Amino acid sequence: MHLLLDVAGSGSVRYVDWPAEKKAIDIGSFYADSAKFRPSPAGSRSSAREGLARTVAYYREHLPQYWTRRRRIATV
């Protein structure tokens, strides 16, 4: 988490309890078989920092496609 905050240059971390209504439908832990995972082709590897930097840059460039602020409608 700290690496992502460093790469992004902003942000914060806040830990909150899992909501009770979500606990009621939580499936619990999930385990998968990673036997078919393959290493990246030679020369295509990037560091975690580089991958996060590219991801942050992408989402900053395309933010309107992923984030819309809901307008609050005043009621009288």
C-alpha cells in the first residue's frame, strides 16, 4: 500500500470494519490453483513500481470513464 501511495504522490490509507450486511453474504477465503501460471516472456517484465506507475497514469488519463460524482439534489 505504501508503494502505491508513493508512486501516486498522494492519497491515504484508512482501515474500516467490514460492514455487517457484507459479512452475511461473504463467501470467506478463496483458494486457487496457480499451477498454470506462466512467467512473462523475456524482456516484458516490469517492476512493481513501474507497473503501479503505469496503472496510476492510465487511470488518471481515463478518470472520467471510471468516476462520476453524483450531484446532490437539494430538497426544500
